[in-house]
Amino acid sequence: MQQQVGSLNRANAELEQLTNIASHHLQEPLRKIQTFSNQVTTRFKALPEEMTVLLDKIDKAAKHMHGLTRDMVKYSSLINTQEALMQVDLNYVLMKVAEQMDEQLTIHQARVIVTNTLPVIQGIPSQLAILFEQLIDNSIRFSRKEVPPVISISSEPIAGSKISNKVLSVLGTTLYYKIKVVDNGMGFDNKYIDKMFYLFQRLETQQGLQSKGIGLPMVQRIMINHGGNVTAMGIAGEGAEFHLYFPIPA
């Protein structure tokens, strides 16, 4: 047991080092690549069109890599979290998230509808805010063309015996709050469900959109941090549905 604890501590220390590398050492050369490519474009106005296109591709690739490293840091911070659980009212968390996302919701004419009162749970407020933000952002990002997004959120208690065995492999409590997040967006083919929760596994859609590849893995990580899990189901062209399972303390 002591050996296992020692190995776990070493693994955590190494993960922290990798996080520091990603957040500092990798970001600096990326910034320089962007700076130098922008300087070339700015200083030399009469560049051949082909060279301008190549410089633009270099800049976009550097921005993409910058985003990936930033997301890696964000995700690893969820793994190494040492924040204590406290009483959290999910209604309040969702209200604050909606306020912060007001501009995005307005631009896309999106509505968030809470059909009944959400529970008070043992949780980490900052992580729960990220969870709802990612799910709402996902629904907006994959909304159908000319169909305003509608995100419906509801809650109900559920016995552990009624949850699928796959989810129970991570859970273990007898009673849960099931938070259901349903949208009217593009949906997805259910054969991609497992892939959706892997880091940087982006699903292309018929409209050419792509996910960032980090949002849903973050949602799953946050749920695991809270002793629960998340499942998903979709109907292509009709919408997606996510079920969040939070344990109810005995």
C-alpha cells in the first residue's frame, strides 16, 4: 500500500511538472512564431500571394497549438484539484453561468429553460460553473442552422439500481440526483458516444463544424471529481441529451 501511495505521489508530481511546461515553456515559442509571422506580413506589403497564404497558415497553426496547451492546463488542473466539497445550490450556479454567457446567448437567440428546481449538492462551485458553461456552449456550438437553441434542464432523484452498469462501474452510491440537459440542436450518431469523452477527439458535423475536443472530457472529469458520472445520447438532426449523476449523501 505504501508503495502504491508513493507511486501515485510521484505520478502526481510528474503531472504537475508537465502542466507547468505546457503553461509556460511551450507557450513562449508559440507566441514568438505568431509574432514573427505577423511582423513579416506587416513589414513586407508586396509579398507573393502564396507566401501570404503560408504565413496565415503558420499563424493559425500556432494559435491552434496555443489553444491546445491552454486546454491541457485547464484539464490537468481538474485532475489535481484539492478543493473541498461544500453545499452548492445548482440553481444559483446555473443563474450565474447564464449571466456570464448572456452575450453569447443573445447573439444566438438561445434560451436556457429550467423546468423544475435543481438540488443543493456537495460540490465545488467553480467546477460546477465550468460544467454548465461547457454543456451550454456545446449546445450553442452545435445548434441547427436557423433553429434558435433551446437548452432544457431538469432534475429528479434516481436509484443507483436504475442507472446503467457502465455508469455504475464508476459510481457506487445507492441514490443520485439525475440532472438532464436536453437541446434541440444537430444531435449526433450514438456510435460516437464513447469517443466524445476522450480528450481532443473532435467530431465533424455535416455543417463542417468541429468540437474543441476538451469540453465534454472536462464535464466527465468534473462529474468524477464529484463522485458521479455523465452519459449522453443523441438523435442526428434533432438534438442531444446529457444525464449528470450526482450522489446523494446517505
